[in-house]
Amino acid sequence: MSSFLFLILSLLVSGTLIFLRPTPTSWQIGLPRSKASEHSAIPSFITTNLPASEASHHSSNILALNDGTRLLVWFAGSREGAGDVKLLLATQSGGVWNSPQAIQTVASNVKDFGHYTKKIGNPVLFSADNKIHLLFVTVALGGWGGSRLAHSVSSDQGRTWSAPALWITSPFINISTQVRHPPLPVKLDDGSAGWLMPVHHEFMRKFPEYLLLDSRGDFLHKQRMSFGNDLIQPMLVEQSDDQNSLQVFFRPSKNQRQILFADYKNGWDASLQSTHLPNPNSGIALVKIGDKLLLAFNPVNKNRAKLALAMKPKNAGWRVVAEIENGGEQGEFSYPSFAVRGDEIDLTYSYQRQFIKHARFNSAWLEQQYL
């Protein structure tokens, strides 16, 4: 009991102290423009199954580096939330995936944090300050609503990682910040570069938030998005041809059963809009391809037995363009993640939670589906 009380007191004190410091609290988009790449005229779509070392594999996140290397991270264990869950990292170079390696475990987190850790999950990768950053959820008390964010850094493209450090994102015992999607680059109010990281709160109520990070990828400030409750796992994407405009898409957690979104243009538009695409309370992934948005989602409202792609050109509506998986009434194909480099688009997702599946396709294949 004494160690439990010490943990609560430590979290309260550390959370209060860190929130007394002055930090930048506002931002603007100021996104760098990517150069157009040459497109292959030959459609290409290939898939690879990552090795299945555990009974359950889930929640993958893929990152494409400038040299063409792909990093893929996910959690695996006997089941979600079990004490034997570990974060696995695989690297693809020259078209070949290496053997996944454990980079975080529940046991190693107990050692690094100096107190009990119950479970870990939902890893996210991003690149900042010439380093690879890993964020993941760690829970010491209760369920996922008691989550905290841990941060680790690699200076050698994922071969080695620093000991994780807990981010203090809440002054009240630092619980209930969950992450699922990577950040977007922004300009902070002091003129420096930074990052906007979408997250959500899940303790007692569920609602979206964002974190401001500095140019080194370190936490500065947290702010709630004013869109009401029961919206989780927000994902940010810039809008076409507008330097200070973006959209945020949500996974509905209760009865909406449709993917919802809202606009940002010099401030959040608090009115939610619907894509009119179904969602069975499941994770989505979104990426910008030229002037189109590409969405991976479960195109039903009752299970995760199908996985599809939908596209939205500028000034047009959404259209489902490809069915990636179809298990009928059975199975699960879920938690997609995108990465884009040049003309290549990477998609990863959980295949029946038995392993992580990787698909790579090009713009010619995507345009062929849209015709």
C-alpha cells in the first residue's frame, strides 16, 4: 500500500510542477510543400505478411524514411493488455523485411520507470530533429483510461533506443492520454518549428485533444479539441492548396457509426460533419496523395471483417475504390496505417490479429481503382 501511495503522490507532484512552466501554446500550420515525384505508368500492388511470433499482433504504425527505409512497429503478446505484450520493430530495406525485434516490454518498463506497469500498447513513430521518435501507451493503474504516454528516441534509424521517459501531459496524476496517429509539422507562436500531435482522453469521458511538441519532438502543451464527447483517435491531414488549413477526422466510439470530421482554418470549426462512410467503432488511417485524400477503414457498421480504401478528390465526395480484405461475417482486418514516399504508398494493418500485413502500391494502381 505504501508504494501505491508513493506512486500517486509522485504523479501528482510531478504533474503540477511541470505545468507551472511557461510554454508556447499557439501554432499555425505552415506546412512544408512536398515536391511532385515521377509516377510509374505500370500499376503495382504487392503484399507481405510479417512474421507471427506471438498469439496476437495488433496496432501497427509505419514510417517511411528519406533513404527509402521503412520502419514498422506494433504490439504483440498472448492477447491485448496482457503482461507479456511487447513492442516489436521491423525494418525494410531494399524491399526485404528483417526479423522483428522487441524494443519495449512490460518488464523493461517496470525497470525504466521504477514502478509497477500493467500493460503497454499503441506505438507511433515519427521523425524529428534527425532522430526517430517512438510514442506508446503505458498503463500502471486500471484499464486503457488510465494510460500515460512514454517517449523513446533512436539516433541510428531504429537500431538502438533510449530508455523511455514518461510525458507529463496532465497535472492530475498524469493519466488518460492516448495516442494512435503521428503528428503534423507546425510553426509555434515564438516562430520556432514544432509538431501537432493528435491524442485523446478516455478516463470517464472520451474526447479528442492535441499535444504541441517542440522541434526536437518533446512535449510542450496539451489542449482539448472542442467537439464534444465520444470521439477518439483523431487524425490530422492538411487540406489542399491552403497553407493554414487542415481537417481532423475521428473514430466515433459510441452510436454515430460514421466517420466524422471537422475543419481548421485560423481556428477550429466546432461543427462536426460526416463523411457518410460507415464505421464499426474501429480505427482508421488517412493520408494526402496529391490533391486527393486516401482513407483506409472498415466499410461496415457492425464488425471489422472488411477493409477498404476510399478516395476524395478536391471539391468532390468520398468514393470507395478498393476492397483490400473481405472475411464475410467473420474475422478482423483492422487498425490501418499509411506511409508515403515518392510514388509508393505503404499500408499496414492487423490481419485477424494473427500477424501484421503490409501492402505496397503505387499511384498508377490507385488511379486504376478510381476509374
